[in-house]
Amino acid sequence: MTGGHAHAPAAPGSLGADVPDTELLAYLDAMLRWKDRRRTELAALDEAALEVTDPGERAALTPDVTLSMTLWQAVADRLALILATWDSGRVGEQERRRITTLVWGSLEQPGTRGAQSLAVSLPEACRLSDSLASSLRSRLRLDGADPDLAGRLRSLRQQVERIADQVALIPGSRRSSAASAHAELDRRLTDVTDRAARGADVGGLLAPLESRAATIERDLIVAASARAHAKADHAQATREVAELTARGQAVRSLAHRAVASVTPSPRLGVPDVTALGDVPTEPAELSAYRERLGRVERALSMAHAEYAAALDRLEDLTERARRVRAALAAAGSEDAMSTVADQTAAVLEDRPTDLTRLEALVQAQESYAKTMGVRP
């Protein structure tokens, strides 16, 4: 905690890393204090926002107040899971790795993708909460009549540097807009800092600048999370293409065998996943591409089932023909059905085998065997 306000501690380790118990305990203690203090701060910020009389100003404050509370709840929920895993310190290597996975993994819950406030890790959510709380305090004038100007400028400079780090992570082809926003922010901060150094009153310039910096950092964190999702989705789609390519080749082989082996045979088309082209990288295109992959998968499953069923039917009728002939021979009743049995054998030798005729011949022998009291 710094400056009289909650300030999230640095998170230990990395995703899935094994971190010593002492570091985890220190982090958990600090996070629990941060959580309780931030909850108190948010209650005060919410109360102050409700007292704002200007409708336009209140409308501008509401999204950040709401996002701050949503972030706090997401952090509190994740801390509950971490504490359950910590189990009062009864942890081994596996549990410690689970804890760092919970710390550095996304707070996003199943079915909430696109909910911007949750598409971040625990440290990112805390940092974003700190930035939003600082911005809200300034906009609501809760820092007192004589705020720490130097501290606010220092905090803004740190935030602008974090933004620069986030901009550097954006692919070059899509960086221009974020780079321009950072350059504008940096220029404004430099101007305000120079004015303050000359003794000018910059109090009226700081609050809008803090609000702008918080918005930019929030958007960049969310965008970084979206890119991570897109990267994971691209890798998953690439794996799916490889699997569907192999499945498609296998189903086509099965289809050729069925068509050559039986008649009537299914006439379903077997889709070629490679016709979809390369896996795209743009999120919107990738989403549409994965939907098409889903359609290919369903078509392959249907074709597989139909062609396999046709071959299974041939195998079943072949086995039934063998059993009934053997049963009639064992009962000494083979001669009466010898002609039908010979016809059955001839049909079985034909390729493609006429399943309709074969089933009729097999059923005729089975009916005769039943009449004679013979059980195949």
C-alpha cells in the first residue's frame, strides 16, 4: 500500500511456475489487504459518484465505477480459489504450480469471452483497478484540497511507460493507432510536467489526463488479452485442420471401400478441409473460419457413420449367412436350402455385393431354419 491508497503487490513467478511457499504466503497476505482496502475505497468512490449532480459528468463516471467494481469482484473470486488451493499452507509442488496458474491465467469465465473487464490476468486486473481508482479519485476530487502533485505526475509517468510497453507488444501492422495515442499522451504529460516545473497551476489538466491514461491502458490490456486468445485459437484451429485432414483422408478411403464393396452404397460427399485455405490470423476471420471447421467436422462424422454402417451391414449379413448354413448342415437340413445357400455364396462373391438381395436370401434361410426348429 502506498500513498494512503491500496496498491496491488507484484505477483510472484509466472504461469504454472513453482514458487516458494514463503513468496506465495507474502503475496496472498498482501492481496487480501489490497482486496479489503480497495473495497472500502470503491464504496467511497461509488458514494461520491452518486452525489455528482451534473448528468453528463455522472454518465462519464459510471462506466469506470462499474468496471472497477466488476474487476474487484473478479479478483475476489479468483483469490477465493487461490486460498482454497493454498489450504492453509498444506501445499506441494503441484498445488504451488496451480496457484501461479490461477494468478497469471485469465480471469475470464466460460461463456464470458468478450467481457472486457474479465479478459485479463489477476496482476493485470489489479493494475487496472489501481489506475481506475486513481483516475476516479482525481475526477471526483477526493484527494484533498492540496493533492500530491509530484506523486500524481510520477504515477502518470509510470503509467505512460507501461502503456509504451503494451504498445510494443502489438504487431507492427496494427500498431499505428495505439502508438499515436501513446505519443499524444506522452506529449500532454510532458507539457503538464513542464508547466508544473514553471510553477503553473496544472490541477485542472491532471484529472482529464489521468482519465485518458486509464482508458488507454485498460483498452491495451484488453487488446493484449484478445490477441492472446486469438493466438490460442489460431493454434487450436491449426491442430483441428491437421486432425480433420487426416480424418478426411481416412473417411475417403472408407467411402471408396464401401462403394466398391456394396450396393446400394451411400453417396455422401466427403469434404476436404484444405479447401478452406490457410488458417487466418485476424480474430473476426478466424472466428468465421472455425465455424466452417465445425461444419466440416459434422459432415465428416455423418459420412463416416453412413459408409461404416454400409460395410457393417455387409459384415453382419456375411456372418448371419455363415451361421445359418452351418446350423442347417449340423441339423441335416442343408439340402432343402442348398440352392438358396449357393445363391447366397454367389452374391457374397460379387463386388459390389447387392445388400438388398443378400438380406433377402439370408432371411429366407433363417425363416426356414426357424420353421425346422433350428437355431443358428
